[in-house]
Amino acid sequence: MNFIVLIKQVPDVSNIPEEAWDREKGTLRRNMLDNVLNPLDFHAITFACQLREKFGDESGKVICLTMGPPMAKEVLLDGIARGADEAILLTDRAFSGADTIATAYSLAQCIRKVEREIFNGNREYIIITGMQSVDGDTAQVPPQVAEVLGMEQIAYAQSFDFDKRLVVKRIGPHGMESIVPKRYPVLITTTACTEPLYRSFHGMRGAREKTFHQWSAADIQVDQDKIGLKGSRTQVYRIFSPSEERKKECCFPKSVDELIDLIEQKYKQGPVAVQGKVGQVYAIGDKKPSYHGELWVYIEQWKGHVAPVSYELLAKARELAVPLKEKVGAVLVGHQISGIAKEMIARGADKVYVVDDPQLEYFLPMPYKKAVSSLVIQHKPQIMLFGATPLGRELAPRVASSSNAGLTADCTKLEIEDFIKGKVEMIAILKQTRPALGGNIMATIMTKDCDTQMATVRPGVLKANEPDPARTGEIIPFNIQITADDIRTEVIARESLVEKASLAHADIIISGGRGLGTKSSYDKFIRPLAAAFGEMFPGKVEIGASRMAVEDGFVPHEHQVGQTGTTVQPKLYIAFGISGAVQHISGMQQAEIIVVINKDPDARMFNYADLGMVSDFQTVIPQMIEAVKRRKKS
């Protein structure tokens, strides 16, 4: 068994110097950032080396592959020093400007060459990648590579067992799954699943003596129309820094008792209407739109229970459809799901396309992709939205790749707008805005040269509409043949997880950051305060954390608030020891009431707070718990 590890050189987004920002243009000078090996790729290399050992094939190779400029050779040497046998640098100016679709095609062509010339036609190999890269955070390239190569993928792998056959343990959409590949090759994406192999001085010295290939676009026999900017289906047309404007005037109570009084008053009062800027409503007039067709939403469901993000997307599709004067469609895939269809109409759909098949009872990427792509290819909606959930991140990239669509991940804003620049004129297109570089910049993206504009949106970013039982619509069955060739993995065990944190739909979130110091401090202070607030206030209470706190092991990732975690809009958000990284603020600033406690008076979080205290959490939290208890007794 051979192994190909896809790795990437990325800018160090954890250390962005002030001089790297061009404040006038609102852009980031990437050439001023340090470049490093993508952190999750450490785990992919380790996973591959451990698999090679378990398979026990002495002739099996681990090959690291990256696409990038000549200086990306450094991360390949890093990969070899950690245990890989060979490395391939795919470099050519023709690749520049590539989006995920064009990147996946180029990598797939390179993998085909590896199979032919290095593996001598042997198809017993596994492609392994990190879950995503920290610069783009899209997680789209791995499933799109798998789609171009026509192979199954196993995403979010945490570990594996090997006893005559490979069993991959992964985080599934609804719990842990143990999956067996029925055939090879297969692509596996890893989470931060194991202690990564470290490079040694001896390993670095020996790395330069290992086999190193450098291939160009011509070497891998690409179609020039499918690579680089020309082959891309999406294009960034604006990059800007997140707003630095002071969002609120923060009130600083003089005591903890006064703080609790104000929190209670504001919580009972509810949201206050604020007179803001009135956005211009798009009107197409007599212009001819660049895209035509319905606006679709993929409805994510599990045993008849619809994911809340699907309702949020239906509301947004309904809004976007008004200026376009088009109908909204809902795509429903699974088994015994016809009962859900009427609910989708009540939530905003004009048409519900239902694909019901016994083999679609459980999610598998290839059969679900076949069902959705077949619908998209036949009906050609102009817009299709997916939730940026684990399932959506597996499915949407493959659907986009196979159905002539462009895809933008993790959008925070979707608008209909014209784009006119020089000779380029696009009318009534979907303007897609998303964070990048770990939330340090924002990018506005448009789809080009495609039939369908696709986007994923994180749960909690949008608001769902209340159901309207009086709405009427059309339910359209869609039949598709799922064959044995479509089922290329076997799930041999499923284990439902203990109910995970549901930050996106919490009423109150008590969050802690790295400023708390240790996991024991987090457990000692944050959890009891959350319990106290749960007894005093109506609504669902959850604990949250910053990315740094999660990386330090205070709590699992499902508690992470921010663009790289969960975007939240609770009634009350209280933050302790969180300084205010852009990606964290962009994920919680829509909370109705924001309370910040930090010993640093200059902490950026105060700029977004309604209430604040400059104090140490060890002093304030016990006083808050006592104050809450006194009010409960009275």
C-alpha cells in the first residue's frame, strides 16, 4: 500500500505584524508574513506513516505533494524529515490564481501521474490530507480532488484500527462512525487526531538526500482551460480588513451587584430597536440578469429531524428571490422523508425536490452527491445554498465540482448585486462575503463561467422565519438509481455522541479564553457560573471558549466561538479572559447583550461590549455567583 499526503505552505496567521496591513487599501501584504507548514498537515503526515507501519508493506511509499511557488519546497523537506520517503513540488506560473476547483483538478492530474509513473499503475494507495488549511479554511480541495479522481472520501478521521483490513474511526454528521473502504484508492482527511511526528536534526539533514520531483503544468498534461485563474469558477474581487469601528458604548458598573442588576434588566427588556443605516434594496429593472433559474437550499435532515441551519437558509433564499423574481426550491435527500416536505413549504420553499431511496437512509458522500448533482444538472438553479456543517462541507464541494458550479465556503453575508469593471458586466449576481486567513481579512467573491452559484453558510449566521402553514407549494419526487458502484465504503459501527454543545442556538453563553490560564481554572470558574445563570434566567445556557482556549485543551472544539468555530447570536454573551481576536469577535458580535470581564483595560473586546469590568476573573466570578444566588433566594 502506498500513500500520498497533500500538504500546503500557508502564511502564519497567528503572527501578523502591523506593517503587513495596508490600511488604505484594506488589504494584507502576504509576502510580509512568515510561511509555515499547515498545522493540520502535521497530523496527515503522521497518519500516513502510522498506516504504512500497520500495513507492513516494506515496498510501500509515503509521498508528500504540494502545489505552490518554488519556496514551497521547504514544507516538503519538512514532510520528509517527519517520515515521508519522497516529495513532489507542483509549480508553474500557470497555476496562479486558482480557486479550489482549479487547484483540485491540478492536484488530481499530478496524482494520476504518480499512479502511472511512481506506483507503476498500482491503484492500491491512499490519499491523506489535513481537514483544511488555515489560510482559506474552506475544506473544499480534498473532497474535490476525490471527486475529480472518482474515488470515495472519508472525512474527519480521528484514528484507525488494522486487523487484516483498515477500519477508520471518524466523526460523522451524527456521531462516531467506523468505516471500512470497499476498494482503493480512497481519500482520507484527518482532524488533529494524534501526536504529530517531530522532525529531528538527523531527519532534516537526510531530507535533502531523498528523491525530490519538481513538475510543471506540462509535466502533468493539464487542460490549460482548467487551471489557474482561467479554470477557476470563483474569483475574489475585493479583500478588506474587518471593520475596526467601535460597535458600542460600553458601560462599566462600579460593583458586581450593579453588573448583575444591569444584566437582569437588559435580559428581561429584550432587544432594543436601533435606528441604523437603511440598506439599498436591489432592483434589477429592465436589465438582463447574468444567471437564470430557481434558488435552491439543500435540506440537511437526520431521521426526520431538520437541521436548524436549513430553515435559516430557506429564509435567506426567500429574501434573495424577491428582486430576482424567481422561485425557491428545497432539495430533500434520504429515506422515508416525504413527511418533511410540507414543512419546507411552510418555511419558504415553493418547490420541494424529494429523492427518497433506502440506500440514502444514511449519509455517504458519493450516493448523496449523485442524487443532488443529478438534480442540479437537470434543473440548473442559479443559486444553491448549503449549511457549513460537517455534512455540508463533505457534500457541497463534490456537488459543485460535478455540476459546473462555483462554491464559496463559510459566507457571512449574501447579497444580490451587479458587478461592473471595465468590459466585465455581470448583472444580479450573488455577492458572497466570507472571512479568510483565520478571520484576519474579509473577501468578497463572485462566481464566474458557471451555471450555478453555490455557497455554504455557518449555522447561526442567519435568522430563520417562522413557519407559515398557509403557504402552498409543489412537491416533486425525483428518482435516481443508486448502484453498488456508488457505495464504496461500509459503515460497520455507529455510535451516537452524547448530546454536543449547541452554541448556535443557545440563549446564554458563558465563554472563557486563554486568559483563564488552565483547564482547571476554566472548570472551576466558568462551569459553576453557567450553572448559576441557568437557574436564574430562562433559556438554554452553554459554555463557550476562544480558539486559543480550545487549542490549549480547556474544552472540546464544539465549544469554540468564532469564525473557525461556531458563529453565535445569543441573548447574552459573557466573556472572561478573551482579548478579542478578529475571528472571535466576528463570530459573536451579533449577541443582544455582550458582557466583557478582562483585567486588560485596552482589551479589544470592550469595543463590542454593552457592559464591562476591568478586573480579574478569579475575583469577579465568585462574586457573580453569590450575587445570582442572592437574587434567586429573594
